[in-house]
Amino acid sequence: MSPMTSRIAHLAIIDVLAVGVALSRGPVLLRQLETAKQSVRERRVPHAKASGFGVGAKRAQSTD
């Protein structure tokens, strides 16, 4: 197997396991995930679009 195929296979196995756990825990897990989501949302830093930092920021051009 190539490295990429191996990674995809591992991710598929992890996904199956995660879905199995989610299905077995049911509504309890949904409440816990919603609580975690709300906690992360409250601590999130506002998007700093004007600063030039972040994923979509362009790299500075060198003038050398």
C-alpha cells in the first residue's frame, strides 16, 4: 500500500470507530458535544481580517 492509501485506510477506520461510539452514546454525547462547541465558541478570537494574518493572508514580497 502507498502512504496515501494507508492514511486513507486509517482515517476510514477511525471514522467507523468514532461513529460507533457516537451511536452507542446517543443523546448524552450530543449534549456533551453541544456544551464543548459552546465553550469553544465563547473563547474564539474574533477573525482579524484587517491584520493580514491568518490562512488567507498573502506572503510579504521580498524586495531583495
